Amino acid sequence: MSGTQPPPPPSAPSVAPRGHVTQRMRAVTAPGAPGLRFPEVGTALRAARGEYVVRDVLGSGEFGAVYDCVGPFDQSYAVKLFRPSNRPYAEVHAEWSREVQRLLSLRHPNVVYIHDAFEQDSLFYLALERCDHPLAAMLGLPMQDGLVLELARQLLAAVQFLHDNDVVHDDLHPGNVLIVDGKDRPIVKISDFGISYELRGLPAIRPNVVHHAIMAPEIIATGYTSKQSDIYQIGLLLFWMLVGESAVPQHVPYPELVRCVAEGVPRLRAEAIGTPLGALVARMLRRREQFRYGSAREVWAELRELPAWRSRALFPSR
């Protein structure tokens, strides 16, 4: 992490919409703004703090893209674009403003660091710390228990910090968990707070967007998510690390996905691992929230008592 100072908060943030947008505009442009042009390799993005020159595209989806950029003082950044996707300008601005404010307020070693936030030609950007790769790049084969435990420790620390600040991430999938290849161990960085929300004292809330591949059972049963939904999603990540494949079938029709989650298939698959660590993951994946762990801190308290942690050879205590 560089010594760059945090960006100033965005001006006049819009109020976040509570429901789905029912009317879409054909294009997202401010009055008098030029036609939208997305960055390409070599594009210079200009902000008050200097230029960010695009070197590569790290990832792209319907609502966003992430670019590898060299920025002020020749430092590397991951610059995130909020793709309009035919949404009104005000809606995209509000989404950008929410994520800026959230990242500014959530300073933690395991949360991605924001360096800058700016608008250019009616498009909104965040300059974030450059991580080496997403967790997704490490999945596909079973990991050693010691590596799973170290990644779990950092994930749980980050999520407990979010929950202590009354924030539920609600989108913890392998593409949003980033990894920095540290000198003596990998460092976890949680990113993308685009659909996270503040509970504001409520026990649960109805989300506007649901990622079907990682939805917790309570979404199907009640339409609401809570802090325990993040616990469930971490359980899915830990299963994938331990086994090398997802606990939820990939690329299946939505009704089959719903049936699998509603019937508790992820929990059953975790129990079938047949180890104390597998049993811990199975409890994180229980269908009823009240039968999971009450907090990330509670998960860690039990995890660190497991023989796999006490006898670990990888990543001993500093």
C-alpha cells in the first residue's frame, strides 16, 4: 500500500434507490455530456490527482470493469469503472457514491484500499490498491488445510469488522475476494461493496440484487439477508478451497439451484468431508440462520481449537 492520501468524499451523493429500477434510460449521459466511450489499453483517465493510464483489462461484466493502470508517481492501481448498462446517470452516480463512502469508512488490512475517486466524461471510477489475483485463480484443486485456515482467518477478521460496523457484504464470491502475494503469506482483501448494505439496527434486510450462485437459504425462504448470510457465503468459499469444487452446482437451471440450496445440499456435502474442519464448514452452511454460528468471531474461536490449526506447518504465528 502506498502513502497516497484517501480521496475526498464525492460531492452531493444521491440517495440510494431502495427497489429495482423499473424504467431504463436509453443512454447514461449528463445534460450536454458527450457520448460515452469506455477506456481501452492506452487510454489516459484524468483525475484531480493525476493521470491513470490503462495497461490492461483485469475483468469486465455487465455493471463494471476493472483496469490495470499506472497512476501518479508510476504506481500500479486497479481502476474500477461503473458501467452504466442503460441505467440513469443519477442511479450510477448514487451507486458510485455509496461505494466510495463505504470504502472510505471501512479501513481494515483485509478490505481493499481506495486511493482516489473521480468522474470523467460522465463515467465514474475508483482507483483501488492493485492486488495480484482473485481467489478464483487459486480454486480448482483441493488446498492444503494450512492454506485454507490462513485464508479463513483473514476472511473472518474482515467480515467481523464489517459486521461490527453494521455492514453486510452479501456478495462474497471468489471474484470479490482478492489476494496479495505477501512476503510470508497471502493477504486477503475483500472488494466490491456494490450490493452491500447497512443494517441500521435492523436484524435483516431485503436486498435489491442477489447473486444466485452464492445465495443463502433465507433468500429463498423469506427474501431477506442478514449477517448470517455472510457466514453462509464464507462457508461456501471454505468448502470450495477444501474440496476444489463448488458446494453448489454450477451452470444449472435456476430451479435446480433453488432446490439444491433449499434442501441443504451444500451442508450435506460439507459433512461428507468427514473431518473436524468439514464439520465446522457444515455448520456454517446450515439452512436455518439460528443454527449457524452467531458471528465470524465465533467461527474463529472454534476454528483455532481444531487440530488442523494447532498442528499447522504453514503460516505459523508471527
